[in-house]
Amino acid sequence: MATLDECRRALHDLAARLESNAEARGKLDLERTLACRLTDLHAAFHGRITGGRLVDITDGDDPKAKIALVTTSDELLDLVAGRLEVSRLITAIRANPFDLLKLRKLL
């Protein structure tokens, strides 16, 4: 099981990667709030996806988030590191189908 600090760092690493890719990909029309709920740590983070970037990452849940990733700490680290395809976590992502398609392009 990964630690809370490792998960926080992974989300910030993901944000940095998305930031560097945002210019090359062009703007992605996805403006949504995001929650990442870690079932094994009983913890959560939340932020916003805007213009292909993940911003304003902070501790705590956002129960009204339009996109929610409900997973374990190890799966989050594997996803961010590229060892786990987002399609394998499709049942763990709660979002409307159009947002899921855009999210796949983003990750």
C-alpha cells in the first residue's frame, strides 16, 4: 500500500506531465472538477481539469466533483507511472461517457 504522501506526489507529477503535454496536444475542451478517492487509505484529493491541465490539487474530497476516480493507492501510482492503462480502471471512474472519452485522451 502506498502512502498518502506518495499519492499526493503522484498527482502533482501527473499535473506536471499534463502541463508539459497541454501545448503539444492543443486545448482539450474539458472543464471539470475532479476527485480522487483512495479506498485503502480512506483519503481523498480534489482539483480541477481545465484546458488539458490538472490544477488546484488539494487534500480532501469534493462530493460534487463531476469526475471521480475511486481506486487504491497502488493503482493510482501505477496509473500515473504508466504501468496501468486507464481503460483497466474504467469502472473506477465515475463520469459521463463523453467526459470519459476526453479523459482517456488526456491521460
